Amino acid sequence: MAEKDRVFKGKIKQSGIFDFKDLYEFLFNLMDDEQYDVHESYYREIKKADSKNVELEWKCEKPVPGSNYFKFSISILWLLIALKKTKVKRGEQEVSMDSGTLDIFFTADLIKDPAGTWNKPLMRYFKRIYERFIIKKRIEDYELKLFEEMNEILAEVKAFLAIEGRHSY
């Protein structure tokens, strides 16, 4: 059985005006550019009188280059509350945007032995020795790389929301 080491947990929250479709595409393309396979594992929409609440979850995975023993796994949970369409003036034009509260939760895990080749009782003993003494530094390097990658992803999403917010009014 594969082991997961939680490397990162973060959140982005914004209330106000944003374009959900553009943000969705931006984050999807960003994850695709980072060579993650993105799967939407959950989607739920609850309609209210004039708005809706949306929950969706992405599972993103990619193998670590040069290693079949490690895999990066990112879970992205979107919560959109009281989401509704609104008209915003942009210069002389009136454009349709979304209004509401957006929460995006990010968790990142380093998965060790995703294929489960070290699951036999004797192999688990050697696996502990292998991870503690032989590849300890490599594990730390991969955890740091995933942590830095997540910080970069969050910074880009925050910058997108800041730019989007500035140009919306």
C-alpha cells in the first residue's frame, strides 16, 4: 500500500466579483502546464433562489521525473457560496461576471511506492531501512520541491484573482 506524506495545506478565500469560468480554466491550464493529470472527482451544485452553491474537487497527480517510487498528488477543493451572475462595467462595455464567496483548499502529498511493490511483510522491513537511511535526503528534496511548487501555484492563482479583481470595477 502506498504511503502519503502531507507536504502542504493551504487555502485561498475571496469574496466579491470574479470570473469563475476564467479562474477554472486558468487553474486547469496551470496544473496542465505543470504536467499534472487533472481529474474532476466530485461536482455538486445546489440552486438557491437567485444564486447557487457549488462544490467540486480535483485530484491531480504526476509521477516524479526519474523515479517510479514517488508521485506528487494534489487535491483541490472548490467551494463557491452564493454564486450569481452580475453585470460589471469595464471601460465603456458591460460584461457578465460572477459574484459570491470563493474558497479553494489545496493539499499536496508525496506518495511513496504508489505501485505497492514493497507491501509484502519482509519487503516492508527493507522499505523502512531504505527510506530512513538510503533515500532520506531524496525524500526531503522531493517534499521541498512539491512545497515550493504549491507555493508557486497559490501565488499565481492569487495574482490572477488580484488582476481580475482590479480590472473588474
